[in-house]
Amino acid sequence: MPPDNPSPDKPQRPQQQLARSPQPFHADSLPRGRDAIAALIPHQGAMCLLERVEYCDGERIVCSTRSHAAPDNPLRGFGPSLGSAAGGRLAAVHLCEYGAQAMAVHGGLLAKQAGAQADPGLLVSLREVKFAVSHVDEPGALEVHARRLHDSEAGWQYEFEVRATPRVLASGRAMVMKR
């Protein structure tokens, strides 16, 4: 499923020329399951939040997951809350981690396609982050969309959206610095 524009009402920023895969990755080559995704990113075990790559090309990735609803999600009960009412709920701010993991998977897939390993990165900045919810209580799967805006020797900039179709739950931009 090719991604639609993450923010159709928002003007697109000019992009620096990126090294792109000319074609989307073949569906059979996309990681299915946490183990396949964990092989591409530093997050392991329950902290590997994504479960499937639905689409990927040189610029975009779409992942899906139901890990937000898992009672053993390691992010439950942490983060901003309204007193003790959060009681094990997943705060919306954690959706930024879902977006960051999609970015890492994207980098891992591009590196693997080039016969290399992805450079390690450090999330250094989140910008223009917007939340439509305070906590994630969606029963169905989440779609995590990420689009690379900039690629340089110093790092990468992406925009991301986390959706519970058709609703956008969180969106923003992230800067990752190469380590």
C-alpha cells in the first residue's frame, strides 16, 4: 500500500536530493514480524514496537503494529499523565518513539539494500509535534508513516505520522544525528 501524503493540507518543503531506491521494495522482501524488524534496529524484545513493514521506498516507509494495546508494552504508565489517572495507559507522547522506530527501520532497510549496516543514530530533536489524543486507547492497528526530508553526513531529518485509520493521532518532525 503506497503511503498517501502525510499532511495533504500542508505545503511540501523543498528537499535536498536524496539517494533513493528507484522502485519500492518488493512486498516479499519487507520485514514481517518483530524479529525481522529487530534485526534492523537497536531496540530489542518488547521495546521493538513495530510489527510489520507495509511499504518502503527510498524516501518513505509505512509500518503497522498493535503493540500499543499490549498490556506488557514497556512504555505503559510512563510519561505525562493527569495525576494517577493514567494507570498503565500509553501516553500520546510515546507515539514519537513509534515514529522514530519507523525511521530506524527505514535506514536499516536502505543500508541492507546497499549491502551495508545502518549508521547508528541518536534522536536529538522533535519539532512541530502535534497530538490529537492524550493517551492511546485505539483498539485496532496503528499505521506509522515516516518520510525522509533530509540526508547528510551529519544525520537525517524525517517527518512522521501515527494513525489509527482514518485519524492522525500524532505527527511531527525528528532530527537524528549520526553517532
